[in-house]
Amino acid sequence: MKNNKNDKQDLGKVILNEITGEDPKSPKKKKSFWKKIEIPFLAIITGLLIGGILIGATSQSVYAGFAVSIWSGFAALGKEIGTAYFSLFTGSLGNPVTIIQALQSGNATDIRFALNPLLESLVKSTPYIFAGLACALAFRAGLFNIGVEGQLFIGAAAATYVGYAIKGLPSYIHMPLAILAGAAAGALWAIVPGLLKAWTGGHEVINCIMMNYIAYRLTTYLLTGPMTRPGGGGMPLSPMIEKSAYIPQFFQSPIRFHLGFFIALAFAVLVWWILFKTTWGLNLRTVGTNPRAAKYAGLNITKTIIVGMAMSGALAGLAGANEILAVNHSMAIGLSSGYGFDSIALALLGNSHPFGVVLAALLFGVLKNGATRMMVVSSIPIDIVTIIQALILIFIAAPAIIRAIFHLRSSKEDTAIVTLSSWGGGK
Amino acid sequence: MSKKLIVVLSVLMIAAFVLSACAKATPAAPAAPKFKACEVTDTGGVDDKSFNATAWKGVTDAMSQLGIDGKYLESKEVADFEPNINAFVQEKCDIIITVGFLLGDATKAAAEANPGVKFSIVDYGYDPVIPNVLGQAFQTDEAAFLAGYLAAGVSKTGKVGTFGGMQIPTVTIFMDGFYKGVQYYNTQKGAKVEVLGWTPADGTGLFTNDFSDQQKGNDMATSLMDEGADIIMPVAGPVGLGAAAAVKARGNAYIIGVDSDWYLTAPDYKDITLTSVMKLMDVTTLNAIKAAMDGTFKGGTTMGTLANGGVALAPYHDLSSMVSADLSKEIDTIKAGIIDGSIKLAQ
């Protein structure tokens, strides 16, 4: 019996190796670290450079400079881009001068405030990590979960409800309960397209998009109806959640750095462990890479798809729950600026690897947080950061551009973007 | 070869940061600090052609009239409110203007944490009063009442229409006033002008549930015109512009603008803009800034009414020939009646 199972597992492995060309038994030729990060790194640099040109092109002082002479034009351009990016990075990582001064003064409050930009970037990264993991896990199962946004809304609504409706629980029960509610609701929402895919072959992309619409309208209904704040005048706004449901913040306001960031990291490790260290993860990846071969190997594809979607949805629900319990403390429309859709890009950027997703999420968090400071200092609209993000993603999705720009030799194994078998209609 | 290029680029970028850092490190001797008014938008963004934009106009008016500094920060989602407000607190803004009920909680928290900073919030009020927050609320139904009466008087089909962006009080107050204005016309004249798109009695009506997709405004206006409405008041921010486009394409119908005077703010549609129900958040914002400057600032709520000019009906501009002298006079009388209390809207 036990032997039998091992055989099956081995068969799965053999097939996986056939498909991916990987042989886990033979020592893998390790790609150098630089080779691995080459494309993303260059994409970021190129995105920032083009973004700089855009900043210059939308700035009055640059045109005024060029009107005087070409040199003063370039001087103005340099100053604009310099100020913009300097504020972008001091706003997201902290100002080195302030940090050093604070460290020298030894005043704990000063140090915290000097480090706040960095901490705030981590706060902004947290929902990206959860949502990115959701998408990456689905990608690994060959599923395109474009419904992360809807699952996030439903997860947030469930966490909010548990957060305010249940009173008198101690924090160590209430907070995990609210988090769990968010994850469960997200999972339930994702199971619907999962079931439709597994049973009827209905394409999860279409069904996820539809589930998004239902989620938006449902939350609007809930927020203006059953979940509306008493005395809120019918505004789409929930009551404040109980203090006992808060995911604790480590420092006093205005520093928002909270436990959720570490929960997100823990989940990244968990997803990595499940995907790469368990049989079930292997099955999931096999189904994702080649469902026909997986079926031949005797894997239960239906179950894998449903459980894969559910786990992905649970992670998306966690993203929503995190925002409510750690940051907003009540739910309103305008909860998300599109984490669910950015998560697709994040998963791509991180090569659908949990740790890659964490790095990509940190990048997005840094850019998003720095944008605020950039806007305060140099009045550059926050949208420019969205454009920079988009450029970076385009360069990563189309590495040929980067190779052409930087004259890199192309190698076939580098085109390691996860295959989306679902696009081929492979069930 | 390629690595060299990369190294050069990296060095250039680092150099740019370091140089700009040095430039920053030696600031010129600070001039006397100017008064600073700073606006935090809600998720609509500063160019929403609706309340964020109108409040920002109040700030820019203050910049040109009073010579102050103005800044704004756009919020993309609820989680941005708190850090955006705090960024302005750290910038030592003299007054921070927050826009919309979504910012209600964040503004309250920031105001209580920073009692020395003055705040003013558009479309919101606090009970009990927070001493350093001035809420700006609007009796929009007073102006919309006039618009309803006007629409009923001008309509040839005997049907007028309205729709909203979302069923929330700041939107439905326009539609309520409009509806009541039409009913008032009917009782005064024994007419039977119908209102499509909003029934206050059971709270049902047309809503796009969207403040950004203009196509939805286009669809709403088209179906209202199909039903026979020839005057349409869209209460949906920029979505209303889609309705204006539909009306302009079809012809034989007119639009009543909201928030600002659309004749001026949406000049593409000035030939079909009968009037606008103006909610003058720019005026109340400017007043809040003035009060903060001259030291008369007090916490509480200002209520914009017809009486104090916080809400108003815009001029008829090019379409004044459509409004008969009698009708125009009646509207002036009703306006006076609302102001002196002889006509009551709340029933």
C-alpha cells in the first residue's frame, strides 16, 4: 500500500521532470544570483529612467530651462528628476541624514520617526504580499485567478463583520477569529469559479471577473444596508471594529507598522513550503504545468483545482482582512486601489515564487509610499508612479526589450514565465 | 560589455541621488513662511470635476486672492487617508482640508491627535463638535428645489428625469429637492409633470453605482430620454458628463448640471445646459481658509444654504430665452420664500 503510493509519487515526479526539464536528483546547475535578478533589476532601472524623462517632460521649469539654453534645460531636467527621485526614496526608505541624526541623539521617538518612511513602506507592501501570493499560488496550479480583488472585498467584509459584531472577546481570540473569517470568506468566494472550472470546464477568468462584480455590488449593499454604521446617515461605511479585533500596531500613531507584515511573511514561507516541500504542492504544480500528464499520472485534477482556488482565495481574503484589522479599522467603499489586479503583475514580477512575490511587493510598497512624499515636495502627481510600475512590468513581461537595450545574450531557460495552461483551454 | 553599461548607469543614478541630496542639504535661508492650505482628496482625485475639484478651486482661489501656498495629496484608497493627512501635519500646513465623508474617521483621529492644527472637512460634520475641525455641510435640496420647479416649467413632454451616482445622502439630497420642486410646481399650477428616476417615498430610483464610467451616464440619459424625459439632472460627478453627451447627441432635451456651473466647467455642453444646482464648496473652503488666517476660525459645522450663498441656482446663460419671464419671476419668489422660511422643504 505504502509502496504503491510512493510509486505514484515517483511517476508524478518523473512526468514533472519530463515537462519542465528539471531533474531534482542530478545536481542542478545553479544559475548565478546575478543571472536570476538581471532582468527584473534592469527593468526597474529602465523604468525609473523613462519615468524620469516623463517627470521632466511634464515639468514647466524644464521647458523654461530649454527656452534659455540647452544646458540650463538639462540642468533643470536634472534638478527636477533629482528632486523627484530623492523625495521618492527619502519618502519610502527614510532620509539618511535624519536617520543618522536620530541614531546619534539616541532618542527612541526620533529614531522611530526617522525610520517611519521605511516602516510605512512595509505597511503598504503587506496587502500586496497577500494578494501577490494568492495570484502566484493560482498561477502555479495553472489557474488565472483574476478574482483576487473580489475575494479581497468579501474577505474584508467578513473580517469587518466579525470585528464589530462580536463583542467582549479577548484579543487573542477575537483577532485570529476575524482574520480567519476573512480567509474563509475569500476562499468561499474563490471556490465558486473553482467548482465551475472543475465540474463544467467554465473558464475561471470569466467567472472570476463576474464574481468580482458581484462582490463589489454585494459589499456596497452590505455597507449601505445591513452593515451600515448606526448614525452614519446611510453613507457606505461600516461601524468601527472592536479594539480586540485590531491587528496590533507596534508603535504609537502616526506610525502604523503592524503585526500583519510578519503574518504576511509567515504566509509567504507557508506557501513556499506547501508548493515546494509537500507532495500536494508537487501535485498542484504538476497539474499547473501539464494537466493532461497529471491526469495520466493519476492525480485528482478536480480536487487540485478546487483546493488551489480555495487557497488562493483565502490569501486574497487575508489581504482584505489585513487592511481592515490593521490599518482602516472600518470598511468603506474605496477600500482597495486595485490590489487584486496589481497582484497579477506582482506574481509575474516575482516569477510566481513566494519569495519573489515578497520582493516584488516590497518594491510596489516602496514606490507607492514614496509617491506621497514626491507629491508633497515636488507636486508630481501620484500617477507617475503608476506609470513607472507599468513600465517595469512591461519590461519584465517582455524581456526581449531589456536584452536588446542592454545587449544581453538571450538564453532559452530565462523565459521562465509561468505557463498558463488555462489559456490553451487545457482542462 | 553589458555589465559595464549597467555599472555606468547605476553609478549615474546614484550620483543623481547624491547630488540632489547635497543640493537639498544646503537650503537657502528660509523666507518668512507663507500660510499653507493643504487638501487631501478622497479616492476621486483632484480632477474629478466634482467635489474634490471644487474644494481645490477654493484653495487655488485663496492662493491667488490671499497669496498663500496651496498643496494637495490624492488618495487612491481608504488606507491612504491617514498617512496623507499626517504628511501635511508634518509639512506644518496651517489648515488641512479633507474632502468627503470617507475621510470622516481619519480627519477626526488626526484632529484629536493634533489639536494645534486646523482642519476643515467638506460634506461632513461632527456631533459633538471637535474644536479644531470645521465641517462643511450643504442644504443642497434648497437649490435643487428651484431646479425642479424650473425643469417642470420648461419641460414640453411633461416628464423630467434624474439619476444618481450612488444611493447616499449627499447624492439623494439633490434628487429629493428636485422631486419636491416638481411636486410644488404641480400643486401650484395643477400640472402633472412626472419625475423619472427617483421616488423619495420608497427610496427607489436610478443609480449608476459608479462615479467614473461616463458610458453609464450615457446609458442612463438615453433610457430616460426614451421614456420621454426632456430635462435631465445627473447627480453622479463626472458620470454626468456622459449623460450630457447623450443629450447633446439626441437633441430636444436639456441638462441640469450639479456641484458647479457646468456652463463654465463643462463648456462643451453649454448649449444644452439649462442651469446648474451649485454646491459652492469652493466658497466655503475659501471662507474656512480666511477664517484660519484672520484668527476667527472656530470648530463646528457651517451649513451652506440659499440664504448664505453656499448653494445656488446657476444663471440660465444662453438658454435664458427658454425660461419665460413669469417662470423666472416665480423662481425668484420661491427662492425668497425658502430663504424667509415661508416655503418649507422638510415634510
